[in-house]
Amino acid sequence: MNISIRPEAESDFRDVENVTREAFWDLYKPGCVEHLVLHHMRGSPDFVKEMDYVACDGNMIVGNIVFKSKSDQ
């Protein structure tokens, strides 16, 4: 395994959401919502794009990390 980390590109969104869904599916309860949370986070004004990364094994995305700043609300 040769893991590299790079910024997430818009073209990665679907793959990252699929990886997230597969990671959490039926883990804590039937189904999952984590991939939807990620999808909606990207549209939030608090989403920090500069801290949005994917981990890749070759060309395959195997993980990601995102950051949302604290909202005043």
C-alpha cells in the first residue's frame, strides 16, 4: 500500500461520498447519513476548502478528512 494525501478536487466528490457511505453503512444503525452530512457540509459557508483532503492508494480514494469552522449560531 502506497498512501498519498492531496487536496480533494470537485471531481472526487462522488467517490469520497461513496467511500464514506461504505465506511459507515449499518455500523451504528441501519443505513447511514454520514455521506449526506459530508455532501451538505461542502455547501456550508463554514466549510474550509483549504482543509479538505483525500487519502489515495494509487489512484483509488481510500479516505478523507474535512473541516468546518465553528459557526456563531
